[in-house]
Amino acid sequence: MAQAGPANLCQLVAGMTEQQWLQFVATFHPLPPMPDYNARAMSEADQLAAFAYIKSLGAAGKLAPAALPPGPFPAPSYFLLVLPAAK
């Protein structure tokens, strides 16, 4: 079962050390569409560079809304991508 990703990555990283970040990247499994496998495939140097970048952004920002179960549409604002019919 997938574990929900952080509701705000900047707020999560603000309280972490580099070693905690590396452990987090190695074990987290967020909800789609977050490609967690890409983060695990990065070199340790790249993971630490991502950590430094995220940490440099500060802890500002709002928490993301909770994930919805399959079926209901979220309250606006969102966009719906509709592909054209096959020809």
C-alpha cells in the first residue's frame, strides 16, 4: 500500500538532517503521480543536492489538501485533461 507523501515538502525538509533525508528518500512511497522510484535512482550526491535546494526554499507554504479516494472530483480549482477522440 502506498504511503502518502508529505503534505508540504518544504515544511518536512526544514526539520531534517541530510542523513534523515537520505533515509526518507530510500523508504517513502507517495501517492501517484509522484515518481518516488526516480528519487531512489538518483545518486547520493544528487539526492543531497535536491535536499539542499528544497531546504533553501524555506518552510513557507500551505499544506496540500488530503488525497481523495477514487471517484469523487475535488473542489475547484483543478483542471481536467480531456484527450481528443481517436480517429
